[in-house]
Amino acid sequence: MNAEKTLAIRAIIRKARRYDLLVALLGLLALSVAIFTLAALFIDMAVTGIPRLTGDFFLNFPSRRPAEAGILSSWVGSILVMTVTAFVAVPLGIAGAIYLEEYARKNWFTDVIEINITNLAGVPSIIYGLLALGLFVYTFKLGQSILTAGLTLALLILPIVITATREALRSIPQHIREAAYACGASQWQVVQDHLLKYSTPGILTGVIIGMSRAIGETAPIITIGALTFIAFLPPAPGQLNIETGQAAGLFDWVWSPFTVMPIQIFNWTSRPDPRFHENAAAAAFVLVLMTLSMNAIAIWLRYRLRKNIKW
Amino acid sequence: MAIAPPDAIPGPALDQRGEARLAEYAAIKKARQRRETLIEGVLLAAASVSVLTTLGIVYILVRESISFFSHVSIWDFLTDTQWTPLFDDAHFGIWVLMSGTITSSLVALAVAIPLGTVIAIYLSEFAGHKTRETLKPLLELLSGVPTIIYGFFALLVVTPLLQKIFPELPGFNVLSAGLVMGVMIIPYVASLSEDAMRAVPMSLREGSYAMGSTRFQTAVNVVVPAAFSGIASAYILGISRAVGETMILAVAAGMQPTLSFNPMEPAATITSFIVQVALGDLPHGSIGYQTIFAAGLSLMLLTLCFNLAGHWLRKRYREAY
């Protein structure tokens, strides 16, 4: 080996090392662009919005005067729509996933369902809005109600719930099932007493992520034609209607017109008056806080799950 | 309640009581089987809801589009250069909306694909275990932010910033909406590409390192080609997100239908047009009402094309280990 060659090789190695370092830095830079955006978004909203976050802001209806406007009807609406969504999407999603993972035989119909779920996850959310407008609002005559919105969002998050549940079920080892069958359990007993119990954290993760997606969805709800100016609350069960003098039934609220947080934000953002933009920032801050904490819980659950369970 | 199967009961001849018990067991078994079948039926029905959803989407879009195309010829729809469906002099040129969708998607992808790929390479090939486990969840939080909030951010924060660089930029423009949309898509591209790269077996990397390759050379020459089908489907997912994105564009891009590919101008996309119409009060069954379904059908077909392309890419370039 002569010294010249050694030097040349060292130069090549140095160059390669430099490249490695450069790419690693580039990667960190790209990551920081993404994370910096998240931080900027959060801080901007906090700085603009927090001064508006008084008790009145949560207890006032929207108003033409920006200083008096609040988010009462929208946060109540969001919670009610989410309730309907959860009641529809969670049982349907879990049941569908159990069928596909535990019961389905390998045939063309199962294939159709599986391909279909993958495709549905990629359908733009506004298309669900069109489906709801054509089907729920005008064909089934459900109106532009909390029920329609809840059903629409339930269909939207169904693929998320199904996929998460299937993954949770798949991670349970086969010998758990076999042990239960060996004790004489029927298939449903295995599912009910064992599989569902062990997969609860996994399912919960999927449900939380789905719900956090649903609570921030704007496009499908605008498409069904939800009003943006609502200065009343849906009738609580038993509440007296002043015009008719009748008490509201237990489920009358599902037929009520409504507004939700994202629509209220959209409404305030699209006004020219900058004082409404402060309101939008405040409402957006509340919404971001809600979705981010839901996501954080889900990520934490998944992390804990991966760490603790060893079969 | 362990029940022994009937043939396992010992004894030469079964007496009256034994037979009664057998019949009882048989009845229990039958009831149990009925219950199981019933439950399976209910579960199957739940699984079929997704198929019904797809059928519902196709049925609604096609039904309304058929009545739309009985008023407007498909030729005009595809070739007209104006989009004024709600004016007296109505024109229905879908290309006007397509141009907005394409321009905004291109801006978004120009951000998301390079950044997403570099992040994926970094996370999969360069970052240590601990760094990855901390940074990936943080990145996933980005995809949890509601899009209306990105729209708000694009209109009220990014546009004023951009106007400092380009003073003639209008208040509503495709550029800022597209840039923010790109950041929104980064997690989808990065996360899926990273999964694909991590699925490449370690032995391939070790072979490459053994030949004296550096990390960067291994990443570019071995890992990325091996994971190509997965990375391609990550890109495709990014594209369909960009094409279907609604609220960022509706808030920040101005909903103004012009046939132009200039990102410095306001524009309407297919999705933001649907929002614009839905915000107004259109009577059910009018031509304006049917327009949004025709637009929706175009959007659906566009995303379907991308999904098929993704499927083909996956099949064509799949590496099996």
C-alpha cells in the first residue's frame, strides 16, 4: 500500500461522511419545518385567541357584534353530533371488524368488503357530504339535522374504527382462542369474553382517532346545508316548547337544526371584520386543544400498549 | 357450563331420565347454534354497511349526474373554458375547476413529496430508536389538526407573510393554500414511506454496508428501490389527499373560477365549488343543485384514477422477500 492511495481513500471516506451528515441535517431540517408549522399555528392561535376565552365566550350565542359572540350553540352542537356518531360508528365498526377478522370465510364477498373498506378510507370527505345530501337529507327526509350530521360522520370514520379493531384482534395470539374453544366456549363466547376484552385498548385508540377526525370535519357538514347562524339550543328532553306547549321527547334533539365548532370557525374566518378573526382564533384554539389532546391520548395508549402486552 | 357431548356419556343402555337429559342437551345445543348463526348474521350485516356506503355514493352521484347531463352535453362539460353555473348565461366547463385543483395539488405536492421523503429516509435510516419514537408521534399530531384550522392559518398568517415577499399577491391565492396543504400532507407521505422503508429486510442493508456503502448510499441505492412500491403508494395517498382537500382551499384560495394555472391568483377547485354552492340556498332538483354532484363525480373519478395507478404501481414494483 502506498501512502498516496491511502490518502485518496481517506478523502473518499471523509467525503462520504460529509454526505451522510448533510443528509441527516437535511432530514432534521425537513422535520423541523413540519414541527415549526405546528408550533407556529398553535402559538398564533393562542396569542390571538386566549384574550377572548372568557366564561361568556362559552355561554353566548353567535352574534352580529363580535365582542358579544360566543360558541355556546356550536360546542353543544359538536357534542351532540359526536354522541350520535359514536353511537353509530362504534358498534357498527367493532361488529364489522369482528366479522371480517373472526367469522369471514375466504370468498369473493369478503374480498369485496375488504377492498371496499380500503377504498372508502381514501374517498374525500366532501363526497360523504354529497352522499348525505342526496340520501339522508332528500331521500330519507331526515332534514339538515343533528341525526343527518351524526350519521354522515359515522360513515366517514367507520373505516378508521374497523381497521383499528381488526389490528387489535389480529395481535391476539391464536392460542388464546384455542384455549377458550377447548373449554367448550362457542365462537361468540370467545369473542365476547376474551377477544373483546383484550383488544379494548387497541379499539379505544382507533375510536379516539376517528372521533378526533370527526369533530374537526367541516366539509361534509357544510355540504348537507347546515345553517351557520344558530342562536338556540336543541330541545333538551322534557323541555317545554313555548309555541306548542308540549314537552320535548327524549330524542327530539336529534331532529333539531344545529351548528358545530368547525362551521362556526369557518363562518367567523370568512368575515372581513378582524375582530371576528379573534373569535375564530379563540374557537380554533379550543378545537385544536380538543383534537390534539384526543390524538395525544391515542398515541400514548398505543405506545403503552406496545410496551406492556407480552403474550 | 361444560356440557359433555351425548355420545361421551358412559353406560350400556340409557334409561328414561338419560334420554330426557339427552333431549335437553340437544335442545340447548340447537338454541346455542341458532344464537351463533343469528350473531354471525348481525355481524355480517354490520360489515356490509361499508359496501352499502359505496353503493350509496355511486348511486347518488350517478343519479344526479345523469339528470345534469340531460341538460348539459358531456362535450361542453369537458371543453368549455368558463364555469358560471349559477349565472343566467350558464357555462359548465369542468376544466376551470380542474385547473384550480391541479394547481393547488401541484403546489402542495412540491412541498409534501420532497420533505416527506427526506423525513422518511431520515427517520428510517439515520435516526436512532429513541429519536424516532419521539419524533414520529409528534409528526402524526400534524395530521390530527382539523383542516379548517389550516385554512385559517393559511389565510391569516401565511398569506400576509407571503405578501411581504410578493407585494402584488392577492389576499386570496392558491400559493399559500397549497403550501399549507403541503405541510398538512407531509405526515401521510412521511409515515407511510417510512413504514415501507422499515419493512425492507436488514440483510439487504447489511449487504450494502459490507460492500463499503455509506448510510446515504445504502438509503438511495438499496432501501428506496426496494421499498419503491410502498413509497409510491404513499405518494398516491398524498395526491388523493391534495385533490380531495376542501376547507383550506375554500377559506384561503378565494373560490373564484378562472381557467389558469398561476398559483399567485385566486382560484376555485372542485371541492371549494361544492362548498360555495352548499353555503347558498339552492332548491333541490335545480340545475345548480345537480352541478355539485357532477363536480363530485369528476372528483371521484379523479381519485379513482389515482387509486388504480397506485394499485398498478404496487403490483408492478412489488419486491417480495
